[in-house]
Amino acid sequence: MKLLVAALESELVAFPEDLPGFDRLVTGPGKLQATYALTRALDATAYDEIVVVGTAGAIDARLDADVYEIAGAIQHDVTDIDGIVGHHVSLPPRVELGVDGVVIATGDHFVDDAEAVAVIRPLGAGLVDMETYAYIWVAQRFGVPIRVLKAVSDRAQDGAITDWHAAVTACSRQLRDRIRADYGV
């Protein structure tokens, strides 16, 4: 059995309530809710794989409105004791998935302005979201394989939240198509 994970119900609107071979988990937005919900789910049930789907803002202009496989994640909203942005005092600066894809920067706020993007972009990520680092970190603690697919919903610039609201349903359809193509369900 696999676990289909999303932060928000709106990211799953194109998915049937019952997807053969998958349990479903909606965690809520942000790193704390993602960590809590996924930890509880993995503590209760053994899964063969976690498949995360959701939306992300593109901070790399080369990334179009498409679905991207995530290769690794960093945290853009932490600073270590030496003042290094993107480094946590006790967590790895980057969690890796061992696949080709895009690096995503996770933080506990919705990125929607050019100044924030200018700070995050040099950290080496192409996308931003609010949960992926937490999902990967938790899955690795439990030793469960995890795959993360993100659909670009906005450019993480001024007005991004409006763009996200307008795009989330289309992103859900793109993600549903990808799951159908990759898993046959």
C-alpha cells in the first residue's frame, strides 16, 4: 500500500476519494503540520511508498507551468548559529531523494514577493513550498521511500496567492494525470 499525501484538499480535487493501492493523507500547510500528520500516519501503518503531490511556486524562470519530480529539499526560513541562511542548527541543510529533478526550498510562509525570491534563489532551489523538507525528513526517519511531485502554480512574486487560487484546480488535474501515467490508477 502507498500513501498519497498533499498539504491541502484543494490540491487533490482532481483525484478520486478512493484511489486503488493508495491511502490518502491531507496534512495541512506548513512544516509543523506536515511533520505531525505524516509521523502519525507512518507510526500507525507500514507503507511501501509515500507519494507527495502538491503545488509550488517557481523561482527559476526556466521552470514552466508543469509537474516536476523533486530531487531534494532545503529550508529557506532557517538560520544557524553562525548566521548561515538555509542551515538549521540541528537538521541537515539539504535532504536528498537520489533522483534527477528539481530542488525545492521549504519555509513556513507563502512566498509571494520579489524580495523573498531574491533571498531564496541563491540557496540553489528552483521551486518553493511549505512542506516538502518536512515530508522527506520524516519519511527518511521511518525508512519509507518517498517521491515528491510538484505542479507549478505561480511565480512566487507579487500577487502569487491570487495566481495560486486561480491555478490550484488545474495543477491538481496535472498531478492526477501524472499519477495515472506513472502508477496506472
